[in-house]
Amino acid sequence: MSQTDPNISKQLKDKLDSLGLNAETLYDKCKAMANNLWWSWHPEIINVFRDLDPDLWRKLDHNPIALLRTYENDQEKFYDRVFELTMEGRINYAFRKLKQYMTDRPIWAKTNIGVLGARPVAYFSLEFGIHESVPIYSGGLGVLAGDHVKSASGMGVPLIAVGLFYDEGYFKQHLDSNGNQQEEYINTKIEDLPMQQVLDKDGKPLRIRIETRDGAIFARVWKIQVGRVELYLLDTDVEENEQCNRKLTSRLYGGTNEDRIRQELIVGVGGVRALRAVGINPGVFHLNEGHCAFATLEVMRDYIHEDGMSFDEAQHTVNRQTCFTTHTPVPAGHDRFNQQLMEKYLTPMSQALGVSFDQLMALGRVHPEDHNETFCMTVLGMKMARYVNGVSNLHGVVSRRMWKDLWPDRDENSAPIGHITNGVHLPSWLAGPLWNLYNRTFVPDWYDQMYLYEVWSDIYKVEPGELWETHQLLKNQLIEFVRRRVTRQCVRRNESEFSVKAAQNVLDPNALLIGFARRFATYKRATLFMDDLDWMRRICSNPEKPVQFVFAGKAHPADEPGKALIKKIAELRKDPVLGKNIVFVEDYDINVARHLVQGVDVWMNNPRRPLEASGTSGQKAVLNGVLNFSVLDGWWAEAYNGVNGFAIGNGRAHRTDDSITDARDAASLRDTLENEIIPLFYDRDVDGVPLAWVERMKNSIASLAWRFSAHRMVVDYVTKCYLPAAGNVTCDMNRR
């Protein structure tokens, strides 16, 4: 039937002949679809793969390539299943839809991309969270990059993405019986990923060479198709490298500071060289965080050597075509390298640029003449970019305050840092039942206009009972998912039969369910709700109006305080009262996030203001009618209007004493939950529908879904950054 198994039964051959099919047609079409991650945001194609074997689909982390490989040597089994479910038409339809998608040019692109059609955007990021089956991400930064790429594909924006391939990815998380986080790294099978090795002009595997003072580092290049966007990933596990360099790209955010500078050298310098090697000449370079800022040095080097520019001319040229996005107001989140490391790995670059090493170091210093100051990647990115932005309005304000010393001749308010608020990719996060509801209610072409308020205002046409029933369906699906995961956790820990039975029945579909899931960094204050455990026990055990919580999230392996927060929450399962109402789901990833943001009643977020740059998980919840309950920080500071969710605190924070801020916010959390959220949720009409709650769900969807979509975000980047950069046009966003 295939190259690996040419035998085919006469019965199956006759069946295929009667349908006008050859032995490999449907199977090959499924393989073609699996090799473009476009499938990951199209439910009708996801369902094709799932229906082939639902149990195996779940066990394989929703990986269609791994699923299809199980049929490679027994395609008769594949066709038996296809014919049993009469899937021929579905597969053919899905394949035609993919072909049409790849050849069509969206209307928006035809009229808006301008010069980008000739010189595309090169988008650099250290991680990309596109789907759980491709584990090259850790959290928010990567998922944001994945949503950016997917929306660029959907809108037809000419964009090429560049990152690293991590064959061990980020860690798998397990909790022991005492709630301690355990990390496990899994070797990813390349054959199970939709990656193609990039070849050079002679048909041999492409090799990228990056010089350091101690010798060269080599990297091969992979390509992943994400809809219309090509994602190039560099990987150092090649024979040309010494062993220490072969493992360099194995793990995301692992290893030492020296490992980090080498990774950032590869994604930046190596990424630019990879694009050049495959014949791509970008008109714009977009750096997603400081990790990628070395790319600007390589572009300068190219201008100096290929076009005869001086150092200053090259820097000015690169500056005009570079966009830089900063994502963190936390000082520890900005990579810094001492002079010893910089000399070891960047000396060849300074020589190629024709400048002294001290001149190179000055590019990464806030105060260029201070030889005691370390080299900061964020500083390099900001100095080398004409367009600099934070990821929410408040984050823009905070970033101007943080980095004002870079422009000593300006006051804080005129520092050239603007903002483009993050958004989320609607098809990746919107639940299927709600998608169907919106299709029935909104204008026919609503998806193509999702960034317009008028489209989403149609949510007010939906009957309250229908919206509530749809939400309850999703909530029940979430609870079944949580029960499966928590039961599996108990079994793995060899817990008692009583514990396993309790896990199988955890959470009540009729009780208020609050979700909290994110990286467990201390400033995110995951345990703020535990400020008064007696109060918690009282509200959770209320027989008429109970409250329950579901938590998920990872702490960095080196973050012991973050791990302590996980342990503190996980141990609540031993509490005789709270153990029935508080659940921690292990191994937070895109799949877990998808279930949570679609099924909880309330999405809680309580960082210490103003340390949350954006916080896109709450935006995903909005799409699904889940109400936000958050500190007025990040995106929520510009989203909350009093009737589309709930606020913790009043948008103020103590300037010098965090304990005062924490105490005030904890008191506000308790007061709002007990006196606003709980009464509103349990106030039902004769049919059991909480009419005032549903009205607030509608207010949230109507006022926020259009504003915080990744499509709107990409439009902002195209109009405010990409087009001016590619066309050498002045842009007012950063007031430079």
C-alpha cells in the first residue's frame, strides 16, 4: 500500500477502485495536512485525526504525525477506520480547504501589506507556542509568538519566523505526594514533528556557522509550515560540533548564563545567516524580547561587508528597519552578560564590525562609559530599534520609567517607547460549541472582521439561556478533563483507592469554579487567596453557594520560591475542607490552558501591580464568555469598564512596601468574591439561569473580544511598525 508496505488485499483494492481512489490517496492527504500546523486551529481537521482513534489521539498529545505513523505498516487498518466512519468526503474537503488556503491571498493583505510583499518581516523569538504537540515553548512569551505567527498567516502578512529547536523542550511537571515539583525532560522524536530539514544549493543539509573566540558553533536548520508562514528553527545537535555544543539547544531556559548567551548567539546571528542562506532578504526585523537582539549585529556586519557601509551607517540602516518588543517589567527578566562572557563569544563579531570591543559593549549598556556595567540584551534591542513597544498601555508607561536613562536628554514621558497591547488567536482558543453559536448569530463574514466592535455586539442577540447552556456544556467538559488528569496523578503516586475514587469525582458542575493558571513566579502571587484560610474554608464549604478552584502552572526549575508556592497550594488537598474544593492540575501546557479558559466560570489573576506586562490568558477566557477577576494590571487595566468582569484593588500599589500592597489586594479579593461574584453567580431565575451574570458575560465578549484579538494586534504591528520600517517612513508611535 505504501513504500514501506506494498501489499494490499484484493478486497481493499476493489473497494478503493470502486471509489476512484488509489491506495495512498486519502492517507497521503492526511499526511500532507499533518505537515502544516494550519490543522491545529481548524476543528474540522482536528476531528478527522481524533476520530481515527480517540484514545490514541489523547495519548499521543494530539499529534497527527505520530498518529498516522502507527498506520504506516498497516494502512488497511487506516482505511478500515475511514470506511467505517465514511470519512472520505471529510478528508477530501479538508485537503481542498488547505490547498485553497495556501494559494489564496486574503483581501486584507491585498490592500494593506504594501512593500512587505517584496521584503517580508523576519520575526525572531526564543520560543514558539503553536500547539502542544510541538513542545518548543514554556509559557506566555512563546504562546504569544505562536498566536502572532498564526494571525499573520491568516491575514496574509508576509512574515518569516525564526527560533530554536529544543529536542527536550521545556520540562514535564509532576508533583510528588508532598506537593514538590519534579521536572522530567523528554526526548522529542523528530520523526513525529512536522519538520523538514533545510538543504543547501547542492542538496546537502544546510549548516550555519557562528564564530566564537574558542572556535565555531554549527547549526542545522529545520522548517515548519505554520499555515502560510515558514518557521525556521536552528539546532546544534550536529556531528561538526563538540559535545558541549551539541546539547546547547536541547532545553529551553535550561543551563547556565553561558549556555544562554550561546543560545542567543545562535538564534540571533545564526538566524539571520539562515535566512540569508535560503535566499530570504527581510525588509523588517522584529525582535520578540531581548533574547534575539544579536540579530541586529549580524545584519550590521552584512551591510558593512557587502555594501561597504561604515559602522555608523550600518547602525543607522539597521535601526530604521528594526522593531523591538519588550515583555517584562521585572528587572530579572532582562538578560545580562559580563564582559568575560561577551569577550569569549562576541570578539569575532566586534572584529567583523571593525570596532573595539569596548564600543561593542557600549551598545548593551545604559551608561556606555561605565565599564562596570554588564551587557544587557534589552538595551541592545532598544538602541538598535527605531520602533520599541511594550505589550499593554500600562506596560508602556512602566517601560518608559524603567529605561528612561537610555535617553538622558528626555523626560520620562517622552522616552521613545510606545505600546501595542497583546492579543490572542481566536481560532486557537475559542471553544467549538461557542464557534457554532457565533456562526449562527453573527454576520456571515464575522471571522474576517473579528477586530471590529460591530461584529461582537451581535452577542446581545443570543438568548441568555442558550449562552448559559453552552457555557455549562464547556464547564462539564473541563471537569471531566480535570478528573481524568487528577486521577492519573493519584495513580502515578500510588495513592490509596479512596484517593483515586475522590479524584474521579472532584469538582461540582453546579458550583462556582474559579481558574488560575500561569507561570508560578512570586510576583504573580498565586497564594494571595490563601491570606485567610478560615475565610476560605467558610466560603468553599457553604452548602448553598460553594466556591471551588482549579490551579495549574509551572515554576522554573531554579525558582525555589516559585516551587514553594506550588507546594503550598498542592498541599491543600490534604485539608479536610479545602481538599474537596481546590485542585492542582499538573504539567500546564497549551492543552491544559485551552480546557481551563473555555470551562471555568471566573478567570483569576492577581499579580503585584505593575509587574504583569500583559497577561493574555484572561483574553483567551473572554472569547469563551469566562469573566475576568483581576488586579488592574497589564491588559486588564485598559479593559475593565465596571460591567465586563471584576477588579481586585483600585489600581494602586504602595511604592516602597509590597506587604501593604499585598494585604490591601487580599482584602479586596475577599470582599469582591464574597459580596459581588458569589451573589451574582447564584442569583438565578425560575429556569436556573443567572441572568445578571450572563449579561456580564455578554458585556465582556462585546467590549473585549474585538480589542484583544491577535488579528487586531498584527494590524497594529503592520501599520505602526512594519510598513514604516520597510518603507523608511517616519512613525509617531515611539516619538523618535
